[in-house]
Amino acid sequence: MFFVRPDGRPWHPNAVTQRFRRLVKQAGLPPIRLHDLCHGAATLALDAGVDIKVVSDQLGHSTTTLTRDTYQSVVKRLHR
């Protein structure tokens, strides 16, 4: 993921992480990492029928095999 300020300058990754942690805490949510959101989004996309190549590209994986190996076991419907 890449985050930019309104003027287009990049945010430092640590600043994004710290801000995210504060927002999670303020919302009363259990601890979660930004990286966990990628896993959740990929799982939901695959469960919704999004093509494995599209999800793999969005995640920046070098191959669809990596995506399959990582996410296929997560959603039981994908086993069918």
C-alpha cells in the first residue's frame, strides 16, 4: 500500500501505522495490523468470485500460485 498526503507527497510508513493504531484504539477495536486488512480484502475478494489473477496483482504477488497457497485454505467454499 502507498499513502499520499493531499498535496501528493508520500506519508512515511511509520506515520501511517501509528495513525492506524490510534484510529483502531479510538474505535474500540481489537488490535489489528494494516497488513491484516490486505488478508481480509483478499479473502473476501476470492470468496466473492474475483479472479485469482486480479487478486494476485492487487496484492503484488509475483505468481498466482503464491496467492492460491496463501488464501485458498482460508475460505472453505474455495475448496469445492
